[in-house]
Amino acid sequence: MLRIDSIDAWQAYRKNVDGDIGLVPTMGALHAGHLSLVNAAKSSNEHVVVSIFVNPTQFNQANDFEKYPNTLDEDLSQLAQSGVDAVFMPTFELMYPDNYIYQLTEKDLSTQFCGAHRPGHFDGVLTVVMKLLNLVQPNQAFFGEKDFQQLALIKGMVKAFFINTQIVSCPIVREADGLAMSSRNLRLSAIERKVAPQLYATLNSDSTLKEKTEHLNTIGFDVDYLAVMGDRLLVAATLGEIRLIDNVPYDMPGDKA
């Protein structure tokens, strides 16, 4: 497995790649959810590239960025064992030679749900994904469905800018108790970790949206939103210091209260 940490080295590698490339963009602190994306990429591409870059422009709170988990040695070991061909690990200076003066903004969906509570978040996400797609030039790029709004925005961006990469969505991977796997789960306290699975359980409960929200707030979550987006029920809620998101299929369009 090659470890590439410069754009020149990446471009030299890319010129010699013969066959399809599948890209899995990550911010590190890898878990089974990320590895499921790697496996999906391997199943339909001759080469798999994983990027590891903790993108500061998508964090609207400096504290969250500073405390983001760093498990690099373990990440690289897992990726090598998974059969990844190359890991692209750029720095901020390489990814943002303009110091983030140029930004990509979507003006509709990105203002709702997470976007309404995290100003500038999706500008950072779309900008860095655009840069990665331009640099890597993959045939396919793989994203999990846990951040369903992000997935929709990335698909829309690729279509709007005629980018020749297929965006492949992959199912949410969950812990045995239902909690959606997330790098931020590592920061939950022992008590919070016992409460956290109630987010998924409540989404699936037979109750109205208002009742779900009230229940989550009662048991210790601070709910940002619990709302319907198309055929999905989305939620974002903070437990202690950790903001968790999740979603489930939603087939009861009459219940919007």
C-alpha cells in the first residue's frame, strides 16, 4: 500500500494507473463503516484509493475540530489489511493553496437541516470533495448514507458541474445495539454510550415526530432537528459534547407534526 502525501506524487501515481479507480474519502479515525466503503469500492474497481484529511473548513466549531480523534497508525494498518492500493494524505496547505478564498456554495438544500445549525459546514464539505474528485479523478467515489443530506448535496454537485465520477451510496453500518458507527462515538463517555442507541430506537418507534423529539430531549439529548427529507427521517442531536446524526427510511408522509 502506497502512502502519498504530496500532489506531485499523487499525480505521478495517477498517470500510471491502468484501470478503474474507486475513491473512499475519509477524515480518519476509521471504523467498520469506512471499511464497508472500501469493500464496496474493491468490488467494482481495479484500484482503491482512500484519502485521509481532517478538513477544517467543514467544522463550524474549533473545539470540535481540535478534539477530532486521531488514530492514524491503526487506520493505516486497517487499510493495508483491507487491500487498499494507495492512501492520499494531503495537508491543509496542499488542499487549500488559496487559504480557502475560493469556496463552493449550494444555496438550497445546504441551508436546511444540518446546514441551518452549522453555518458554512456544507461549503467546506463540497469544496473539499470537489478538490478530491478533481485531484484523484476516480471512476467512482463511495459515501455512506449516515449523512444523508451530505450525500444528496454531493450527488447534486457532481451533476451540476458535469464531473465524470459516479457517486455510490452505501448503507449505514451500525453497532450491535443500533448506534450508527461514527468516529465521534469514540468521544462518548461510558454513560453517554449507553444512552446513544436510543437515537436510532426512537427514530424507529411508533410515535409522531413531536413525540420522538420530546422523548429524546427528555432522556438527555439536545435535538437540533428531527424532520422528513424526501423518503428519509433525519435527526441530529447532541449528547454531552457530541453531536450525533442518523436517519431511517420513512414511509409515513402524513405524519409531519
